[in-house]
Amino acid sequence: HKAMPSFQYKARSAVAELVQGTLNAASVDAVLADLLKRGNTPIDINEEKASLSSMDIGQMLARNKGFDLSDLILFSRQMHTLIKAGVPMVRSLTGLIETSRNFRMGEALQDILAHVESGQNLSTAFAAHPDIFPQLFISMIRVGENTGGLDETFLRMAIHMDREKETKDRIKEALRYPTLVFIAIAVAIGVINVMVIPVFAEMFEKSGVALPWQTQVLISTSNFFVAWWPVILILLGGAFTGFTQWTKTDQGGYQWDKIKLDLPIAGDIIHKGTLARFSRSLSMALAAGVPVLNALNVVSGAVDNNYVTERIQSMLDGIERGESITHTARQTGMFTPLVIQMISVGEETGSIDVMLAEVAEYYEREVDYDIKNLSAAIEPIVIIFIGFMVLTLALGVFLPMWDMSTIL
């Protein structure tokens, strides 16, 4: 949490003696009040500016530490425990501020505590920090305040975010293997072209043998890499930077999110993982009593995919026109017929939240299955690619060597 600043002061005592020293306080006004309380007359008050050499290294690291879902999960579980134990809200927040391991979370909780002490609702106080607390989190707290079930709300959010984190981690794990494989192949191609082939090219040039077209292609490619590798690296760096900036724009982010869903093998995993998060979030919101339109609006921004967000917004538009959830879900084209049937049964029986939870589990099982089989799906592609590389190198390098051995 944020430490109080230090102030250097000079004052006159009741007997006109000069008094000076240092005080830790929230503001200049707090130092002024403290001095007057002691019977001193302030002359000068200045805030101390900590030098880099004297700054606590641990605090610097805490200030720069990133904020992730794990911090929010831990906070939600702590709030559930404290509220369930009957600890007043102000005391709960004060205790969590003192024990917060994340600087950003500590600062946010200090601001939230100030809002709560001034009489604001907890949900309104949390809403002032959308960079830390998602809209779904705030909506759930608002419902918990209205129903008197804040402890259960925090527990539900902790469980939900824990599952969401697991799904994200599984998708990252699924994409890590193919990414590393293709990076390794690209590095191998670069090393072969820049370091290996030039050695053979020099040897073949000295021998004077006629080179087959496979060898000529290899040498020409290698010469190109050797001559232009700085330019190639600059172009690749520029392309990566340009791509990153493009995905940060509204149009670029939307297009890339749509392309990700159509990627071979990995796209299907991303698609199912995104729908699992959507179904789980919507199920939890509806079970907590959030109205359908509000729940869809909130959940649409929680799926972390602009294209899917647009599809969910189209569901929202359809429901506002009086259409059923089943019909609007079918219109998006994102759900399988089996899932549509499950949603339809839930809508007919009035247990749409239960069925959406089943849909989430269905997609999560699919993601697990696809991840387990990812290696088996990618290995044939990798083997064929590596085989082609080995064959090209073998023909390009060994054919001239055979000719050289015949001459000798």
C-alpha cells in the first residue's frame, strides 16, 4: 500500500523557542493540525522528496509489479471470508489495504475505502476503477448489495475468475507448443543459410564441379540471406511493430480477433474457449439475479474478443426486439446445434442459468480434449516440413559432393 509522505517543519513553541523536525502525514493540513494540537505555531512546512538512493527497493518493485487475475481472485476470496465472518466493510477494506501485495490494488482499495466512508455504495466505489475491476465484477457486487448476499457474490466471482484463468492458461498452453516449434524452425533456416551453406558454397567453387539446380537454389538463397540479413531483421521488426499497432486499433483488433477464430487447429480451441467464458459468465450473472439484458451487455465485454463481442451485442439487439435467447443465439452462428438445443431446453424450463453452466462445461471439456490432441495434430505437419527441408539440403549438398568424389 502507499506510504504516507514525510514533511519537514519549523515552528515556534508556546515559549517562542524554535522547533523543527519531520512528520509523516497524509497532507500539509494534517501536519498543520498536528502542530497546532501540540501548541506550536507553524512557520514553514515542506514535503520531503525522497532520493532514488534512499527509496526502498521493495516498494519500487511493488509499484512496478503488474496486476493480473490472480490478485483479483485472492482479493475476492479474502472479502468473502471477512464478510462471512461478520467483519464490518470499513475494517475489512482497511485490513486488506495493509496486507495487499499489489501496489495498484492497494491504491485502488484506499480510494474505495474513502468512498465507502463518505457514504457511497460499494459497487459505485469499485466502478471508479474499471482498469482493475471488470464490469461483470461491479454488476455482481451491485446485485449482492441489493440482495444482502455480498459474501456469496465474492465467492462466486472468485470461483468464476479461477475457472476463467484456468481456461486462459489452457489456451495459452495450447498455442505455446506450435509457436515454439515454428520459431525453432525459422531460427534453424536462418542459421543454415547464414553459417552452413556458405562453407559448402566455397568448397564447391574451389572444386569447379558443375552444380545441379538444387544446389544453385540453396547457394542463391544463402547469398541473399548473408547479404541482406540486417535488412530482413529490420523488416521483420517493422512488420511485427506495425502488426501490433494495427491490432490495437478498433478495426484492426476486430479483424484480428475474427482471423484468430479461423486459424487452423488453434482457431477452434480459441473459439471454444471464448464461448466457454461467455457461457460461464452469463450463467453466473443470471443465477445471481442480473437481468438478461444487463447480463448480456456486461458479459459481451468480458469475452476478450471483439468479434465475439459484436455477435453477443447482436443477441442483445434481438432480445430487445422480443426474440428468444435461443433464436438470437442461433442467429449468431457461433454455437453448435447441440448447444442451441441445451439453451432452448433451459429457456423452456426457466433454468437458463443451469443450462448455460452445462454449455460452459461442454466447451471446457472440448478445449481440454483439443489441447490433449494438439501435439498429434501438429506433428504430421512439422514432420513433413522438416522432411522437405532435409531432402532439399541433402540433394543440394550431397549431389555435388558425389560429383567431386567421381572426379577424384
